Amino acid sequence: MAIRGYYLGCPGWGASKLHPPGVRPAEYLERYARVFNTVEGNTTFYALPSVETVARWRDQVPDDFRFCFKFPRTITHDKLLVDCGREVDEFLERVEPLGHKLGTLILQLPARFDGSHEPRLAALLEVLPRRFRYAVELRHEAFFADTAAARDVVELLRETATDLVILDTRGVHSGHSLMMAEVRARKPALPVIVRTTAMQPIVRCVPHEVLDDGRELVEPWAPQIARWIAGDLKPYFFMHAPDEMQAPSNAYAFHAMLRRHADVGELPPWPGGPRQLALL
């Protein structure tokens, strides 16, 4: 029982509801990797892990597992891709020991990174070593309209074989609870435009706090992922949740949706405690 045709994961591997009671945190990654074949690595956005930690991560996952780490915020948010060569080199050197288990590296750009900054992105993509795969997440509204900025950046990404990250926060912005309000404040409300610029598009899906209440927003991703797979792409799908403890359950539910459209294998039985089986 294993995932086929695409990569499915969560924002991290520490969701305790995924793990049976009594499991030590040091075992979380190894157990997470028994179920999912990728992880969205937010940790590098805030700080670089030690050399020893990277080696331990590499040894805890199977050969087909992929870590998708974000570039440090110093590069993307503080310096806006300018004068960051030392930081870029340090980041790439730190994660390179993961070898073939290193997946796409994500440049998550802030909302103030607009069309006028596109030459900075072009300059960075030109010098980044091509032994790694890259993807860009855009957050300025100019990139989500019929503008020269949107057309230019898509052309740039296609020319450099750089993937595009599609952030879908429609579900979280459809809720009204206090939890949803706190999450909405952190997640931009951007249009969802299905665009591909290379071979491994990335979807980051933040659904409603009760997945079934926003199912009509999540379910259409299943035939879309299936179309990408049929077109010889290998997409990533990262399932979030307003309460990240629920992300693994949401990912199980999405995989069940996708199995109705594509032969993507079967996930192992749920390894943790009780969960909301109704979501399936």
C-alpha cells in the first residue's frame, strides 16, 4: 500500500493525532513517512536545521519520500531576493545532504513582492544551481489578474522550468468561527488560478475547519490532480487545516476523493487514535 502518481503530505510531521499514544516525538517523522510521501518543510523558513538534524531526517524516511523546504524568510521577506547570495548558499548547502530525498524548494514571496520586483526573481533563478528543483509562490494581487506582471512571471517560470505554487485558502475564508478568524488573518485571500509552468505543480490547500462544510471547494482538486497525472506531471498536494492536528485526517479524505479519478494507490490504515471517519 503506497501512494502512486503524486506526492501527498502535510505542513509537518508532528501532528499527534496521526500517532498512537505513547509514541515519542523523535519517532514522528519515521511514522509519518509510513503514510505520506512528502512534507511541506516550514521549519527552514524560520531557521536552518543543524547538519546532524538533516542527516537524521534523511535516514528516517524511505527512498521515495521528498522534503519540500521553504527558502529562509531572510531571503524572501527581509531582503526581497537582493544581496542574499550568502544566505542562499548556506541554505542549499544545508539541505543538499538529503540527496534524492530532497524535493522541490519553495520561494514563498510576500504580498509586497509585486511586478516591479520581477527582475529580482529572474536574476535569482538565473544563478540558482539547476541540480535542485524550485517553485515560486506569489501573493501580490497583480499576479492574479490579466496584467503584464502576471504574464511576464508565468513566462519566466516556464523558461526556467520553475514550478508554480497554487495556494487555495477559499475554505478557511468561508468560515466564521474565532479559530477561522485567527487563521484568516494569517492566510491571504487570493483567487485560485490553475496554472502550470513546469512538471511538478504544487497545491497548498487550506480547507474549512470542518472539511465536509467546505467539501465543494476541495473536491474539484481531485479531478484536476488526476488530469495532471494523466498528462505525465507529478504534482504535490499539501493538505492543511485551521487546526493543523486535523491536517492528516484531511489528507486521508482527499486521497479517497482522488482515488475515484485515478489509480493512486491506497493509504495504510490510520495509525493513530480515533478520527472523524465521516470525512471519508
